Amino acid sequence: MPIPPHNTQNPIAHIFPRIVIATPAVLHVSSLRQLGVTHVLLMSKFVSLERIEGKGFETLQIINYHPENLQDSFNQCFDFIEQALEQPHGKLLMISSKRRPGDPAGTISATIVIAFLRRRGMDLMAAIVQVTFSMLLWDWPSAELFPTETQWEQLHHYCDHLDQMGIHGQIMAIEEILVPGQAGVAEEEEEAPAGEAPKWKTWTRIKYLWKSTLGVSTPTF
């Protein structure tokens, strides 16, 4: 089955070359292989991973969570993300689903990835800009771009916890976050896989938004 058409109903956001946020619509073996996904992290008890189990993907489904208390799931999620990124060709797909119509499912995925980047040492605001602008540029519904007020409070509490542990946030290049020791990798305009919008060129726009929004030097991607 090909990747579902990319639109606001089935958004697929390439946060980084190795982390993707999407909806459950992509949970098909052929779709995941087209995306190059090796690991699937699912935050939902309403969606099954049965279709892709035993097909060569590493999976983690977290069902005992509440969208307004994600902190309890942070460490379990982060360990799984680390497992994906430690592999030379590992690529993580982050999915969360709506508990009921109207729920902003995307905010759960965004909050998890933002918190993960903060744990890796990225400044909180820089992580928020990176994730939300990437989702925006990949046509994610605007109502699902930013963490909810309660999730925002959780992020601040988590950042305070990291500060107490001596893990302070910095404005960092993406390679320093995801591929330590390989900063300065040249930007690549990858050809979009079939069914995806050719938007890798929009990294240039993201870099501009970093500078204009945060007032910092343009990061390297």
C-alpha cells in the first residue's frame, strides 16, 4: 500500500531526517518502508500495530498514559527514540491518535519530541521552533502544532528537572543533537519519496525562521 496522500487530513511531518511525525494512516508495511522507518512509537490504545508486527520493525505502543500527564511516559519514549537513533540507518516514526473527535493528537507527538530534544541538550524554545515550524511546513493542522497549556507546563517542569541534573539547554546545530561529533554536515535537498511533497528545500526557510524568531545565528542542518 503506498503512502497515503499528503494533506492536512493525513499529514506526514519530517521533523529531522531521522524523526517523522505522522497519523495512524501510514501504519502499513509498504508505507513505512517507503518512508525508511525502522522504529514505530505509538501513543494510543485505540490503534493497533497488528498490521506491521513481525515485519521487521521495532515497535513500542504506550496505552496507559493521559495527554495531560505525559511526563510519566517520557523516559520510556526517550529510551526507544535513542534506540532508533543509535542505529546507523535507524529512523523513528512517532504517532499519536485522537482519544475523541476534536482532540489535538499532534500535540502529543510534538510534546514528546520537544522534550526529547531538550534532554539531548537543545534549548527549549529552539526545540519548540524546530518541531512546530517543521510540522507547519509539512501542512500539519495549525491547531495541533503547539503543546496545550498543560503540556507546556509539563515541558517547563521537565526542563527544571533537567537543569537540576545539570543538563542545560543550548542553541545547537541539529547534527550536534542527533549525530554528536558530526556537526557541519552539508545541507542536502533530498528527492522526496513517492507520495510526499518535495519540501526538503524548506530547510532554508526553517533556518531563516530560527534566526528571525530566536535572534540567533542560523543553525546548520
